[in-house]
Amino acid sequence: MTINYSFNDNILAISIKIDELITSIVTLAKAMKTSYVHCSRNGWHFCGWHFCDVKREAIKKLLLAGETYSSIQQVIGCSPYLVQQVSRELKQDQEVK
């Protein structure tokens, strides 16, 4: 039996894997609560990897999960301004939809 995958199936699979990666990092960071996750040049350094936009996505996920601003700041190690900015962007996105 031959199974044919289209380009869209591959994009969907990649986006699911990226979403799983973000979720895993956030879950691990919440569990560890260590300095391994911290702000640096608008991204995260985690075990030697640099993530540029993952921080904003993680903040969005935590906001949608009902986490407080202060707990997000502690887990991610970012400024209150960034959490407020992402919160405003999230509200604007929800208003558009």
C-alpha cells in the first residue's frame, strides 16, 4: 500500500511538532523553575539553544492557560512589559477573530 502525502500534510506535521516543542519547553520550564530559561536578546537560551520567537508563543500559551502575569515572569524570566505587550497583542488577535 502506498500512502501519498501532500505538501500541506508536511506543513501540518511540522507545525504540530513545533507546537509540541513549545509546549514541552514551557512545561519543563515550569517544572524546573531554574535559570536555564532566561531572557537574552529577545529569545531564550535553553541548554545552549537559542529561540527567538518561542518566548512570545510561550507567553501566549501561558496567558491562554490562565497563568498570572507574575507567574509568567518568574517562569520565563522576562520583564512585566513584555508580558503586558503580548497580552495586548493576544486580545487584539481575539477581537479580530
